[in-house]
Amino acid sequence: MRIADYEPIVGKSSLEELRLLAARLSGKIVQNINSTFVGGGVAEILSRMVPLLCQLGVDARWSVIKGTDDFFQVTKKFHNALHGWAEDLTPQDFSVFMEVSQRNLAELKLDGHYVFVHDPQPIVLVEKKKDGNRKWAWRCHIDVSRPDGRVWKFLEPFINAYDAAVFSAPAFSRPLPIRQFLISPSIDPLSDKNKELPQATIDGVLSRFNIPNDKPIITQVSRFDYLKDPVGLIQAFDLVKRSIDARLVLAGGTATDDPESEKVLGEVRDRAAGNPDIHVLLIPPGSDIEINALQRASAVVVQKSIKEGFGLTVSEALWKAKPVVASAVGGIPLQVKNKLTGLLSHGIEGTAYDIRQLLTNPDYARWLGQNGREHVRQNFLITRHVRDYLLLFLSLGQTGDMVYL
């Protein structure tokens, strides 16, 4: 992957802009910190973003905090609660979070002139701010438009200690005394998950997973998580099957910082048991070609989330010009403009209705997919994301309030 390889997709001027911005960060270190190298959208973005920044001449680094099983149980509760999901949080949960955070404060080495902390798990690291002349930004990938009050109140003093906060969508921003930046996530069009694939590769993946291509395939690619509502999608599929013969593929993995995912996977397998038209696939990390092939083999791609941070699997599908049915939650409406780049659905019955509409109107489905691809090219590719991050780092020394990038 070379930065020049993006020129046919985004144009020469876009890459020249990136080089000019990167040159202004010469001699500076950007240190990204999150909770895992593997699994989930944050790790996936950083795995592509950091090498590109380095190619542009930015000294970009990536560090990960250490956590116990109990710690990640708590941070999963925090994640759900920040999305507005009811969680039974105890004083012991907050104590566990702080105990592990204090250990990371003592052990994690800080190298960056700019410290870029992702999501709640490492948020307490900002207590090191007093130890050096660094600029600190907190990147929130979660929809915190209606957070649980206890969790938000607990985290807010740490957030307010940062120099800036970054949110994925305007609706996610909160009243804060620090500067806020609005930066959407992105996909990499040249990654194994999104690049063009020969038909033989697609057919080979279907064969390996024992998925016949004898009827339309409906696919959701997501971590096994209650907030992605895989069981609800199975219920919607049951409604679709009353009038259209099709197959459903639920493909996803687990993450080291999400201990709940194994439980969800078990419930999905139980619900799908005995139905030969439902394929539940546990895909290990690094299976990007497989995910790419499954999306490309699909007649419709679905994202039936109850809550969502941004939902980059939507942009992945749209980039492949696939018609998408997705819930109108989180950052999904930024990607799916209803009836223009896809269909926004509501509930089980609404999801089933929209899937049927696309399966019975292939020309309309094709038109939506083509519009969706161009929408992603204009708004959600990694080159735009790199530009926004470069502008963020350059802006941290400036003054102001809300900044739209």
C-alpha cells in the first residue's frame, strides 16, 4: 500500500494537500492509544491510518493499554451505557476501572507530542498531561447523544482535562468546556476488505463456508454484539422468507476488549439452529478477503443495529455498490441517505419490508448501490480521514470552539 496508489481514486490534488499538511508536522510524534490491536473498528482504522501517516513523513505511533478480564467487562458496560443501554453498574465496577487505569498510568510510556486517546478505556491517561508539554485529544467513537448519566458524569472530568474532543457526527457532540472536532471515520478502498476481487475468489470463499449461491444472499457483517441485533435480523429474515426464498449470512468476530461477544454468538447460533438458509460465521481477525467476498456475493447488505457509533460496514458495502438496508441510528444516516444511497429501516418489520423491496426491484437496488459508492468516495475514504486528522493536530495549538472538518 503506497500513498500514490490512491491517486486514481481521489485525484492528485488531494494527495498533494496531504503532503503539504504532513510537512508541517515534521519532527513531531503522534501517539495513538486504544485498548486493543485486534478486533473492532478502531483497531481496523488505526491499522491502516498509522502506516499512511508514516508514509507521509509523520512519526505516527500506536500504543495499547493493558487490561484484565474484569476491566473489559466493566468497559463493555460503559460502552453500552454511553449508547443509552441499561446496565447494572456497581461501585465495584468503577473501582475496577480506576485500579486498572492507575496501573496503565504508571506503566504506559508516552512518546508523543500529540497524544490521541481513543474511547473510554484509556481515558484516564490524561492525568499524565501535567507531566509534559503535550497536546491531548480524546476521540469518541461512540454515540453519546443520550448517555447514561452516571457513566457520563464519571467520565466527564477526564474528558474536560483534554485539549480537544473528537466526535463522529454532529448529534454525538456534548456541551463541553474544551474544543470539539467533528470527524467521520473512514474505510480504506485499497485494503483487502474493500479492494476489487475476481469472481473466482468470491466463489471460492462461498464454497469454503458452504454457502450455495443458488438464491439471493442477505448479509450482515458485524461483531457479535447485542447492539448489532443479530437475533432481530433473523426475525426479519423469517418474515422475508414468507414470500422470497433467500439466504442469510451473519458474519463477524469477537474482540479482546468485548467479553460479551461469545455469549451473543451462542444465542445467535441457538436461534439459527436447524435452518439451512441461515449461515452463522465466526470469522477470525485478519479475514478481510473473506468479508470482502461475502459482501460482494450479497444481493443486499444489512446493518440492523439498535445503537451504533458509526457503522463502517455500511460504507464498506456501499463502496462495493451494494444496496444497503440499515437502521436509522448513530452515524448510519450520514452514510445512508434514505431512498438515495440506501434504505433506512425501523424495527424488525421495517427491515423485512425494505429487504423485500430491494430483492423484488433489482434496478432500483442497483441505482441505490451506485449512488452509495459515489457518496462514500466523496465523504468516507481514508485519505479524507488522514487530512482531517492532520488538520486536527495542526489546530490543537489554536483557539476556538466547535470545528467542522
